[in-house]
Amino acid sequence: MRLGVNLPQTTRYDLTRDVTEFARAAEDIGFDSLWAYERILAPEDTSGAHGLYGVPDLPWPESYAHTADALVTLTLAAAVTSRVELGTGVLIPGLHLPFRLARSLAALDAASGGRVLAGLGSGWSIDEFEATAPRPIAERGAALDEFLDIAAATWGPDPVTYDTGTYRLAPSRVNPKPARRVPVYLAGGNRTALGRIARRADGWLPTGLPPQRVGEVLAGLRAQAAEAGRDPAAIGCVFQLGMRSLDAVPTAGRAPYSGSPAQVAEDIVALAEVGVEHVYVTLSSAARDLEELIGAAKSLHAAVRGAGL
């Protein structure tokens, strides 16, 4: 089991030092990956379609109004590490000009020596799309597909050329190239999203689902991949395990992914049993400061490795 952890991105932390100090500490502890997520704003109005995940009146977490840029955060981490992979969990390509985003990911991969994991999603925030997206939110799936097409061309050999109908590039030299083929993991759980993963991605990036359901969906994805002529074993799974507290909870009736790092390690064992090979944990959302975050990271890593993973 490869084990990762989110970087501290919010104003709960001192961004002038905590990202780099935690990145160094996490690599020293033995983590396999570091992750950053994308959130560009938090609307004051959460009525109707403006609610969290589009649920009317559901408030957004306060941290979403104070989230450092994902690629800047990962670049800081890349500069002070040499081994850990650097994942986006997730970027929303629909909020970006696709060619520029592809070039930024290529540059980060080249600069880090081939350590980028591109976790991508189609997005859900109408406010974020209205603020910056080249396409409307109704076209978010098409925007994700368009990015995958442009990224594949941009990351490939020169001369690069493409014509998506919206964007056109005459044969050109586009550099730097990624140091390796950048693995692409896609979030989502509806039929359209899962079909895209089976056809186009290196794997699935789910969150929140109980282990048994993760295993069922992953088996279905691999069957779809085989139907599409792909090797089903090539479809991986990176699970985002969200934590909001570090406190232990009663064992009886404990919900998945709740409790202390030691308790969450039990859930990671269950995920491994259903075929998940990589988990990253959002410890930075649960810790109060850098010292507590590093302590929780040490406890989590020891518990997971102590369970034989």
C-alpha cells in the first residue's frame, strides 16, 4: 500500500514555512506521496445551486475561502523533497485554459524529476465556473475530455499539433516535456465519469465510499476497461480518505474513516483488501497546527505499516 497525506494549504497554517517543513517531515517519516487540492473561492450566497456540491443551502467549509493554489503548494513541496510523488486531489481542468494547465503540469513533473500524479475532476461549483472557466459548467465533462486530448498532445513528442474545434495548435515545439508519462486519475462516480475512467485514465480517485462499495465499483471499472480493449489490471485506484478530527471514537458502531489515526489505519487495511493500492489522508484538515500535523502523520504511518501494509 502506498500511503500519502495532504499538504497544509489553509490559513490555519503559516504558508511561508509550514508547507516546506511538513513536506520534508512527511518524506522523512516515509510517506509515498503529498497532495494538494484546488478551491479558488467560497461564495457568500449558498442558496440553490450555489450550495456546497450544488446542494441548496449547504454551507461551504470556511477553509475553502482560504486555500492556497494547488500547483504553487506542490511546487514548494517539490523544491524540498526528492522521492515523494506529488498529487493533485483534485484539479478542475474546466477552470483553466487547457494548454496552459498541461504546460504547468509538465513543468512541475520535469522540475521534480517525474513525480507528478494528475488527479482531475469535472467540478461542481457554479460560482467557480462563472468566475474563471472558459466553458460554462454545463460543459464541464466536455472540458475535461478536451483537456485530456490537449494534454496528451502537449506531453507527447514535438512537433505538437491539435484541433479540438475550440483550440487549435499548428505544429510547434512545446517544452519542457514531463520527465515521465504523467499518470492521470479521475474522480467521479456516475456512469459518465466511470466510463471516462475505463476508457481514458490510469485509475480512479474516489472519496467517502465505504470499502466494500469501493471494491464493487473498482471491479466494474476494470470490467469496462476490458470491454474497451484495455488491460483491466492497468486501472489503479487512489483513495482520498477525508479526516476532520484526530480524536478517537467508540469502536462500536464507528463509521468508516472516523476516529484517530490508529482507527483510520483499520479502514486503510479494509481498502487494501478490496484492491486499493494507494491511499492519501487529509490530516491537514484535522490538525490544528504544524506540530500536531507532524505528530498525527507519524502516528498514521506507524499504524498503517504496523498493520503489515
